[in-house]
Amino acid sequence: MGKRRGNNEMKDKRITMKDVAKEAGVSTATVSYVLNYSDTERISHETRLRVFEAANKLNYVPNMAAKALSEKKSYLVGMIINKRARSKKSKIYQYYDLADEIRVILHALGYDMFLISAEEIEEGVSIGIRRTLDAVFIVDLEESLFKKIANKFFVPAIFIDGYVADPLFCKVLVDSKELLDKAQEILGEEFYVVLEDYFNDYLLEYIRKRVKQENIFVNKSGSNLPEFLQSHQQKKGLIIGEILGVQVENYVDNRNICVVVHSEKDIMLLPDTKIIVVSNKEKARKAVEVMQKLLCIDGNNSRLDMPSGTNYIKIN
């Protein structure tokens, strides 16, 4: 009778696409299509999400050893995301969509990327160090956790949707003032705000300057969204996140809300729901552009070409 592999043995075993396919409940071909960004097959967002979650869970890392040895680079970029047990699925979907956009751009540049989940931060960071990353994207990470890992990586670290006061680290952020100004144009002077449980003090503090505390709802574990919406039935609202927007549409008149979405395509909201586009594609493009400058990929080492501490993305 065969023995079940122990956890240590599984950790030592190189994870393949076949393992990812088994974990995700899809074919190996589907995993290949998703991770290699093939546009010859139409694959649903749900399936892509399952594949990325499986690859993340198993710590799947593509074999870039041959290219790294020949060019003195690993051609591997890490992405640390704040995925905790209490994280809502609406927030996780947003992160995987952003990861997908970054993967596509990196792939065109000859890079591969693997995800490190913040709930396994110590193990994930040690994997990242062993793999000799060229750069790291850090998404929505609390400052205390950042301090634990900041001295682990000796490569460019780019923060996305998270604010760290240290000017040495580059950040890619939504311009909170521009976002609130745009919402005010659409909704009027007074409105409520519904947003995810982000570790983005820059965004939340600015919202608190413009919106009364009783009109701010943070979608976190134990919170009651229907109750908040019931008490704000007659008011207009800004909903930050498309999945959140879909949920809110179930409880309020959609003509009274404006939703921040991350793409102009395949929108899941009702046709007449007002939107503000903060494109994940644009966010990914800006983040990779910052990475390229930090790595001096274009061969120009002039400090004048280096990115500033905070980089804002365009809002449509």
C-alpha cells in the first residue's frame, strides 16, 4: 500500500503545470494557455482566477534557469499580495486581475512572475530569495509587515495601492484627490463611500477629509454592507471596486451610485450604472515602467531618468 507524501516531500518536489492543473481542476493545456497568455483560446475570468490561485497555493515557478545563466538575470519578478483569511473575495478578485495584467506585460518583456501571498509571508519571501528575483511588486501591504521583509530583498521594490512613507521606495497609486473630485462631479457635493479593507492610509485618510465618518463603509470581515446601505437609501454613493458595485446594486437604486471599475471591457454592472475607470491595465503598465527604470533596462543609468517616489495613474 503506497504511502502518502509528507508536506516536506511535497515542498521539495518541483511543481509542474500538471500539478497546477490538478489543483485547479482544469486541463494542463488550460493552465498553459492561462500562464502563457495565449490569445487563441477564450478562457473565462473564473477559470483564470482558479489557475492563478492554484499556481499561487503551490508556489509554482516557471523554469527560467537557462535564460538566467546566459544573461546574468533571473527574468523572474515576484508579486506580494495582501491575501489573508479575512480578505473578501471581491478584493482577491481585484488583485488577481491586476496580477494578470502585470503578467501579460512582463511576459512580453521576457519575464515570468510568481505570487507570494501575505498570509504565508515568511515562507514566500524565502522562496523569493532562493529564486533570485530581479524585482518585487508589493500590493496593499501594511507598513508593519513591510518592515519585516524590507531588508530581505536587495532588488527594486515597487508598491502598488499601498503607501509607505519611506521615499526610497517607489509607489504606484491612484490620485485620491482626482478620484474624489471626479466622483463629486458625477454625484454632487455629498455622498457615501464603500471600499475594500485596503492597507492604503493615503487613500483612506484623504476620503476621511472629504467624507463624514458615518458615510464611510469598509468592506471587511464582520461588517454589514446591507445594513449600511439600508441606512443610506436616499443618498448617493461612490463604490470603489466592481464586485462591490455588483453587490451594492442588489440593495440600492443603481442610478444613485457611481462605481470605480478596473477595465472598460466586460463590465458586470447594470448598463446604466455610472462608472469611473481606474484601469488595472494602466496601473500594471505604470508599475512595470517604474520597474524598468529602476533596473535601467534601457541602458541609461542617468539619475534624471529614475522614477519619483510616488507615481499616479490616470483616471477616466
